[in-house]
Amino acid sequence: MNARREIAAMLTTTFVSWMGQRTTAVALPLVALAETGSAWSTGLVGGAVGLPMLASPWWARRLRQRLTTGRALARVLAVQVVGLLVVPIGAAVGTVSAVHLAVAGLVTGCATALSGPGQRAVLSDIGDSLGSTVAAKLLAWQDLLHRSTMILAPPLAGWAVAVGGPLPLLWAEATGVGAGAVLLLTVRATAAVAPPARSAGAPALRHVLAQHRDIRRAVTMSGVGGLVWFAFTLGLAILGAETGRPGVLIAAGMTGYGLGSLTGALLAPMLVPRMPALATMAIGWAVLGVTFMALPAVASSVVLLACVAAVGGFCMPLGIGALNRIISTRTDGADRRAAFAAESLVHDGAVSIGLLAGGAIIGVVGAGPTLVAAGVAQVAVALFAGPWPKISRLERRHRRGAGRRVRYRRVRLAMVDDGEAAWPGNTVRGGAGGTSRTR
């Protein structure tokens, strides 16, 4: 019963936190623009949030190993609340500036870099105590709640802004994250005790990836997917503007992707524990790549474009669930926390880099070719990192030659041992009962 309450607390915290983040994504740029009068400031918080994530392999290495209980995670969320209150408090007293926006982004970025991987690790620890496949199911349910906010948050935020303006949403997010921190105080689960040799220090992210080949392959696919994600969001937006339908294609694509994603997330808790993890992830990424390549060809039909995007969206929860399953089943303790942190760092960092350079890339080569190239990249990484046999023709020839050499040497040894004449170059030592061969 305690485990069920802890699971419910953690999943509720995930839902509340992501609802707040997605609604604030609508409200915060409006508040920044109204308070500073500068369009440049609208993206300042988002940019500042990414900096602590990119630097987390250094400053967060030991901190993340302490996040083994709900109480520790609650303290991290309390720090996040402090960061979230900077802008609304500043707006209340009329002193919001670029400094306030940057500070809010840096503080919340530090908390996010710790809380996301930490919550997945603790949820996996709770699942381990309930059965071998429970951790993967719980992570799939967490992903479902995360994805449900894609559908629920934007219309709710639009309605709230129309009714009361954007500022109340900032207060609401801080309140929601604070409520999540209170819920996490009820989670008492701790990580499984690791052997002394492994618990002596906090492992570096690169060491964990080097030690676990399947995790390294899965994280590589996730990183490439994050890097080219801009092709979907920016690409469809620009393609719609180029074809005289501004906003139509991106709305259809995101709606189709969101509905397909939600459908896949509903099935993921049942399917992911029963499917081969690395193959599931590779197939999901390859299918998403194919949908990217198909989007420019179906852009003339909004309905068809939404359906194609829904196929890609359906596969993603299965692929991400498989990634979480690989980490939760192949690692524990300090390595588990480092592995989840590495996945977040690679994926989120790649998304930031892609969005930063995406506009320039699309401006040079065009939206359609960018979508096709992004799809090819995802299919290629799925073929490269998936669990497929990779024996080249040269390697097969080498193996056949090695087998013939082994048989040839056995015949020579047998002839010498049987008292036959030795082959040229062989030296027979010892009496009738013992032979040896030198080159």
C-alpha cells in the first residue's frame, strides 16, 4: 500500500509539473514582452534554462547521487519554485528586467537538470522492489502523463490568458510545483544498496556510457532524434508559410503527432516490457525518420499530413519506453542515476543545438529538403545503433579463412602425432610419445 501511494505521488508530481511548464511556455514570453518591451527577452528564460543542463556533467555529478528519496527530490523542487517566483514577484512590483529573466532561467534550469533524471531513477527504484518488469511499466506511465500535457496544456493556457492574462499562469506553475514538492515528501523509497566498489564515488556520465553498450546505442539514437527535431517544428511552420498556409501545417502536424503519441503512450505500459528493447527503439526511430521524409510529399493535404505525423508520434512512446527499460534493467544505484542524467543531457542538449542552428539550415536548403535529410539521419542512426548483425563481407571472408587455417593446422598436428613424416619446417622433439612444433 505504501508503494502505491509513493507511485501515485510521483506520477501526480510529473503531471502537475509538466502541465505548469507547458502552460508557462505560452504565458512567459507574453509577460517578458509586456514587461521589457523587447522581443529578444522572450526567449531569454528558455535559453538560460539550457545552460545548467549542458554544464551538469561537472557541477551535478555528486549531487545527483544524493537524490535517492522523495525528500531529497522535494528539496530540488523547492529550489525550482524559488526560480519560478522571480518573474511574477518582479512583475508584481514592476521591476522585471533581462537580469530577472536570466536568473529565473538559471535557477529553474539547475533544478530541472537534477529533478528530471532523479525522479525517473527513484521511480525505477520503487519498481524494482515490486517486480522485474514493474520499473519499465512505471516509466511508461510517467511518459504517458508527460505526453498528455501536450494535448491538455496549450488550450488551457490559451483560455487562461484570454480570461485573466498571462501573469496568473506563472503563479499557478509555482503553486503546482510546490504542491509536487509536498507530495514527494511522502516518498520514502531509497535506491538499492550497491556493492562497495561501485558506491565509492559518483560515476562520470561518459564512463557509464562506455561500460554499457546498449545504453550508449540507445542514447545515440535519442541524441540524433533531438538534434533533428527542429526539422519537424520549424520545418512545418516555415513550409506552411512558404505555401501560403501559415500556421496550418504546424498545427496539423503537432495535432496528429500529439494524438498518435498519446495513443502509443496508452499502449506502452503493456507492450514495452514484452518487446525487445533495443530493437523496439531502433524501429521506432526508423519509422519516425520515414515519416519525416514523407511529410513534404503529403503537405498538400492537411489531413494526410496529420495522419503521417500520427504514425511517427505513435512510435515515439514505445521507443522512449524501450530506452527507459534498457536503463532501468541494465543499471542500478549510482550508475542508474548517471545513465538517466546522460540521456537527458544528450537529448536536451541536442534539441537546443538543433533549434539554435535549425533556422539557418532551413534558410539555406529549404524546409522540404531539411525534413528529408532529418529523416535520413534518423533512419541511418537506427540502422547503425540497432541490434542488427553487422558482419561485413571482408569479415566473413576472414572468418572462413581462419577456419580453414585451423583445420589445416589440426591435420599437420595429427600427422606428426601419428608418427607420419613431419611437414617441412617442423621440428620433432622428444621421444616417440611427445612432439611439439615450432615455426
